[in-house]
Amino acid sequence: MKTKVNEKINVSGMSWKIVALSICCNWLLACTAKSTDMTYAEISNGLITAKIHLPDSEKGYYQATRFDWAGVITDLEFEGHTYFGQWFAKYDPKIHDAICGPVESFTEIGYDQATVGEEFLRIGVGGLLKEDDSIYDAFKLYPISNPGIWKVRKSANRIIFTHKVKDAAGYSYLYSKTVLLPKGQPELILKHTLKNTGKKAIATDVYNHNFFIIDREPTGPDIKITFPFDVVGQWNRDDSLAVIEGNTIRYTRDFRPRETVYMDDIQGHTRSVKDYDFSIENLKTRAGVRITCDRPISKIVFWASATTSCPEPYIDINVPPGEQMEWTNTYTFY
């Protein structure tokens, strides 16, 4: 399966803080070196420039089965500040987490109902094969049995991805994702449409992992995450590394390599759209980004490593046969 594109696209494919920064820079260089074998496109609105990788099963930057293949952003720059990049040590297109930017993951559909050798569905990836009776593992690479058809349309400041899948585990859909940099605005907008073209209702959820790396600074006290509500929750890993202060999450010190924090279910939010409104800032470089959505949060997870901070908001997806659902995420940079 190769992506159909209606425009020619370029093909290319000490202190703990200093140690972490050095590692991060080396990973970014590795990412750049490997990009010569990958398909990508660049868009700009005069204020923001972004490098976006395209879905391709042979040369694509991401070929694993955890995340939606549309709109993988490895570089985004605004007023000399950078917001995304390679946060992981080892790159391979088949590794489930070898991916950058505001990437989305739809919960699998039909896995528990499928028998061994039958299909289940992941929107943005296609139909996948259930190989054994083990429980579903989001970190496993599953064989793609029905990849569907990807099409890409590009202009100067936007890319529109469409993914058409028919009869994957009995489901059919037309999924569209537009990555837009509005003219004259310091914004990145992700517009989604999911049309159910099959006979089964599509009921799932989707979250955005938001692999932020602001100005390539390692995770530490200079990074601040703010929510519109007081955060309630317990750390599942090493509660000495991060603290909750009202509606903010702060770090107590610079993370060492391999250290992480995780909260599996942040409480305090309501089902109102206004609670899908949070920001992450680098206090040292004075760069930040605000993230909003026109759908209410169903759940929030938070995860951070030595190189990235990831507020992960979920929304519910429910699309009866013949109907469609739309939602939009807006990233405002400052």
C-alpha cells in the first residue's frame, strides 16, 4: 500500500540536565539522518512552519499499529521556538512509540470478539490480525491485513489526509484529517471527520499523546503544565518527581534518563467542553502552547519521561451507520 498524493512531495526521509540534553540532541540528529528515506511535506502560514510525514507502508516514517498514521509532525517552529521532536532513543518505523508530535490513537474495535486469525479494527491504521488468545496489547505490532486506501492533498498551509477502509472486521469508514496552519494566526488546527460507511456502529474513543518537547529542553522544573480545573489524582510511578499544585503539574528536579511519571486517570474535570483547555510552558525560554477541543473530555492520562511531557486527553467516538462525527483540536503557540 502506497499513499496517493495529488502533488509532488519531497522524499527524504556533568549535570543530569546536560546529559539529558545531549541525549535529546543526539536523538534529533539521528531522526534527521534517517529521514532521507521517508516521504514528508512541509507547510507554513508565514508564522509557523511544520514538517509532516505521510502515510506509506514501505517508506513512511511510522509503520506500526498503535497510532493513527495521518499527520505525524516531527518538526514545528514558531518565532524561533520548537515544540516537537524525537523524544525516544531508538528509531525504527515498526516500533509502536517511534513517533513524534500531536499523534492520536483510537482504541481498538472488535478485538475481544475476534477469534484467532480474524480481524479487528484500528481507525487510522486499518484491519489488523488477531494472532493468539492473549489480551490486546497496545505496544505490540500486529499484522495489517486490510490497510485501506490513503490519499493526501496538500496546499501551502494545509494537508488533508483521507483513509478509506472497507469491510475490516465488518466495519467500513471514511476518515479525514486536516492539518491546517491558519493564515496570520499562531495556530495549528487538526480537523477530523469520521463517516461510518458500514453496517455496524462505530463506538470507541481517541486520545492525543501530545509528545511535547519545547525548545528541546529536558524535563524538569522549567516545564509547567496548567489545566482549567484543580487536578485530582495519584501518581502511579515515582511521586517524588512531580507535584500537583492546584491546577498545575510541576517537576521537582530534572529527570534522569529512564525516569518517568504516570497518572492513569486525572480527576477534577467535568463533561464540559471548557475543561478541554490546557497549556504547557517552558519557563526558561518563555515558549508555550495552549490546547483546546470542541468536544468534552472523557478521560485524561498524564505521562512524562526525561525528554517529553504528555497530557493525554480522550474524547468519546460514537458514529451510527450512515452518519458522521466531526471534532477539532486547536494548538495556539505563544
